[in-house]
Amino acid sequence: MEGGALNARGFFLLAATLAALLIAAGCGSSGGGDDEVTVQTGSLSKAEFIEKADSICKAARTEFLAKYTSFIQAHKSEIGQGDKQKEEALFGEVVESVLAPNIEKQIKQISQLGAPESYASEAAVFLNILQDRLDEASANPAGLTATPFPFKKAEDAAKKAGMAVCGESFS
């Protein structure tokens, strides 16, 4: 019984850490690497662009939560066993197989919406900060646990650009 309690506690500790990551995963990416994200311009108004971007962020968060929950369920027997290396490997796998594709998809979708020319640079600032943080996370997944808000700069940039839902997706 006591061992079961430790396993459950370990599971919940890892789940809480990964949940912080998941909450941080609010908005998206174009494809990884050190490439700068370019926001395409088009005929949308600023308000229309923001509405569509926020919708993308909301859908991505929902998708991320579902995939994250599924991942945790599939690996719950491996969590909380006291094997730090295995848990770090699982954390890296979450970043690689759940978080990164989610954010990359979002950045790509948002960057292709067709922002008004006068607003494209504001949107690009947010997406580039997000891409940079994703690149850092991919290179060092454990680094995400160094702060309770690993995507704070991206959150702030989204809010500054008027994308409230994208900004809230990170807190």
C-alpha cells in the first residue's frame, strides 16, 4: 500500500510538471530550427486576424490537452517509479511528440492567416519568440522545468499583440 502511495505521488508530481508545460503550450510554430517566422500578409483586418489566431490557439490547446492526457495514461506505469532517467526521457518524449508538433502547427497556421501589412510585424514578434522558446525546449527539454512559466515571454508578446486567448494559453 505504501509503495502504491509513492507511485501515485510520483505520478502526480510528474503530471503536475508536465501540466505546467501543457498549459504553457498555448500557441503555435512553423517548423523548428533557427528559421525566422514570417507572417504572410493578406486581406484580413487586424480584428479578424486576432480572432482567427486566438481560435487556432484555443483549438491547439484543446488538442494538446487530449494528446497529453493520452500520453500520460499510456505511460502511467512508468511514472513515479523513482527512475529519474526514465522520467526525464518521458518528459523529452512529451516535448518531442506532443508539445513541439502542437506549437509548430500553430505557428504555421497563424503565420499563414494573411495579416494586414500594418500588423504583420507585431504578430511575427510573438511567433518568433514562441519559435525561439520551442527551439530551446527541443534542445533541452529539462530546461522547461527550470521555471514555472517557461513560455512567459511568448505569453506577454501575444497579449501585447492583442491575441488575448493565445496569451492566456500560456498561463
